[in-house]
Amino acid sequence: MSQPSLSQARARFTASSIRWGFMWAMWCAVLWGAWYLPGSAVWFEAPYVDLSYDTNAELLLAAAVLTTFNAVAVLFFLFVWNGVLGKWGEYLRTLRQMRYISKWFFIGAIFGGPMAIFGSYLAIGYIGGAFAAISALMYPIIGATLARLWYQEKITRRAAVGIFIILAGGVTVYAPGIMAEINGTGDAGWLGYLGGAMAAIGWGVEGAIAGRGLDVADPDVGITVRFTAEVLYWVVLILPGIYLFTDQPVVELVTATFNWAAIGWLMLAGVTFAFCYVSWYKSFPLIGVGRGQAIAALYGLFAVIFLAAFTLKFPEWNFLAGLVLFVAGGFVMFTEGNDVLEVVRAVSSDREKANAAADAGNL
Amino acid sequence: MNKLHMKGRILQLINAQQDVGIWDWQVADALLAEYGLSGAYWRGNTRVTLTDLFSSGIIESVEETLDDQAYFGKGRVLFKFRLNDFGRQRMRDTALV
């Protein structure tokens, strides 16, 4: 056994685990971007296209029912996925650890579901798919900051620069539209803007909480527990709550949603979002929550491309400028040295010293 | 059958060896035997979980060698892992010790 080939194999191991981390995050971005297509299209099907939307309550109800169906569809595909992987047993074993593990995914689901996904459907309903996609792009700042403060995730200067460039891309893409909205008609879409902000904050917080839960749980299983929680929130708490305490036609809307066109789009939304979330959770342990989120934020780019291809409305100059910034920011982060990324957290310094000495002895 | 989830059990297996550490293939063998699993898929799955734990800074490498027996695959690295302080803290947080 020659030493060089061990060190080569070791370098290959590090490079491959980092590459997998970035690949998962990239997959997440593609599928996440694709999700905005069915997520927008379903608004143009019965019963949602027939609603008058005279009141905010009507639109809020529509978004709530859509998010519920979205969550059920995602959970269905996650169960299929775990079946293929042979992880149903692991799902039950993890779910049972409610006090120590599942609670993190249940808390994360509050931020990811009723906050972020519901907020996104609101933003789509009030303003549009491209706006919803782009308005949530700030979320990696929140996720990376929390991960840094909570469990000492490394945010190097290069990673910070990459995050900043990606965010500058986000601003470039959406600032002109928002300025027009502010200078123009006024308060028409304020709930849509609130929804966009809810999405950004919700996904940022969810990612940081997920990073904590994934320390001791399998990603494929962890994401399934998280969507189990979201389905419970909607089906057992929120929709029954709306039914009991308001006079909104929640049962009628749920029943009317069972038509081929609406369910078809919602199944497509489910399959894209299920695997986007699987990839998101798989990337976190490998490259860290901050980097995973920043690369996954490229979904903004893919969403704009997919929506443009589908609606034949081509993006404006500022979208293209944003695109360049997204790619540049991702490239800055991707070219980070492997030695920095091998372990994504700055864990206890005396151990690291001992480890460095041991490594030196091995070489 | 009230078994622990696998990632938790893996941490216990590593922690049981204290500072000496345990080889990744030993972890995989012990885990697969306990859960009644076998084959390259589950060995690989265990290796992926160990990689997650290593990247997250929960376990650290004590010793490394080439996978000459092709346990996980020829030309790959075998790792001897041990818990670090952060990992032990996570185990206490999660009531694994």
C-alpha cells in the first residue's frame, strides 16, 4: 500500500462528498424552480379560476386549501421514495423519537409549511409565480446566520461574498417590479408581498432547524417526518379550525378541488417539491445549511426560465442581469477550497489541535 | 422490536469505543447484523450516514487506510472514527447516552 494512493483516495473522498453536497443543492434548485409551474397553473383551474376573490378571506382560504393538497401530495411521493429506499422502518423508528428528534422536524414544518409554502401560494395568487419565486430569494441570509449562531457553521469570507452576490442578483431581478408596485397602484397586492416575506423567513428558519435535526437523523426520513407534521397541521388543525370558526366554504372548496385538472397540477407540484426537499435536506450535512441554501436559491433562476418557457413571456433585462449574478455567486461558493469544506462546522478547538497533530503523525 | 433509529445507533457504536475509535466497516457490520440487513446497498447507506456525520463535525477521523478488501469498493478510503466533544454533546442532547 503506497502512501500517495491513500492520500489520493482521501482527496477523492473529500472532493466527492463536497461534490455530492453541491449536486443535491443544485437538483433542489432545478426542482424547486419547476414547482412554480404547477403551483401557478393550478390557480387557473376550477375551482380556483372561478372564485371571485372579492375579499382577502376568499384568497387566503384558496391558498390554505392549495397548501394542504400540496403537502398531502408531497408526503405521498416521500412515502413512495422511502419505500424504494427500504426506509419505512427507519421512518417509524425516527418518528417515535418525538422528544429528541421528531420535535425538530415538527417545529421546522411550522416555518416551512404554514409560513413559507402558504406564503408562496399567497404571493402566487396575489401577484404571480415569478414574483413569488424571486421574493423568497433572501432566505439563505436567514438560514446561514442562524446556522452560524446556533451550531457554529463555518461561513468563510468567500461563502459570504457568494451569498452577497446571489442576493444582489435577487435584488436586481425583483427591485424594478416592486418599485413600480410601490409607485403605482398602491395597496392592491400587499398580502402577496407579505406572503413573499413569509416564504423568505420561513424557509430560512426551517433550514436552520432541519440542520439541527439532521445531526441525528437520516435526511430521507427526516424530510418525511417534517411533511407528516405539515399534513397533520393542515388536515387536523388549520382546515378544521377554518371550518369551525369562520363561515368560509372550506368543505365546498376541498370537494371541488377533486377534479382531474386541479389534482393533476397538484400531483406535479407534489412530485417536484418532494424531491426538491429530499435534495435540500441531503445537501445540508455535506456542505452546510448556509451553502446548501445559497446554491438552492438558484431556483429563482430556474423558476424564471420555466415560467418564461411556459407562458411565452420573456424575462426583462433585469432578470438577465440577475441571472448573471446568480451564476457568478454560485461559482464563487463552488470554488471554495476543499480543506475548508471538509468539515462544515467550527467544532471544539482543542480537539482540532489534537486532530491536527494526529494528522501530521499520519502523513 | 423497539430499536433505535440507525443514525442514533451508529453514534452509540462509535461512542462505545471511546477515543480508540472504530473502523467504518466494523460499524456497518455491527449495524447490519442488528437490523437484520445485508448487502452492498445497506453497507453503502451506512457509509453515506457516516460521511454526513463526518462532514457535520460530529465524528472525526483517527486513522485511514485503503479499502484493499473492497468492503465498500476498491480504491476507496476506510476511516476509523471517534466522537468529538460536539458529537458527545449532541448525543447527550438526544438522550443517546
